[in-house]
Amino acid sequence: MSRLRYAVVRIGAIGGYFGGRLSQSGCDVHFLLRSDFEHYWRSLFYLRQ
């Protein structure tokens, strides 16, 4: 089974905190700025449920 990957978009205090906690626990976390997210969205970036 593949590991879950998390993307935190538009990092603020809450997103930074929870993203940091997920990262500390060993999860694969990526922090995206709004401009990065728009680039991925235009490149047909999709999220699997």
C-alpha cells in the first residue's frame, strides 16, 4: 500500500502547525504557495481520495 501524501496550500499559522506535526510524525508533506498550487492546478494536478 502506498503512503498518503499531504499538500498544505497557502500556509498560515494553522497550516504550518499541522503540516509540521504531520511531517514530524513521518508523513510525506508538501507546502505549496498559492502560485505553486495554481501552477499544479493548470497542469491537471489532481488529488486522490
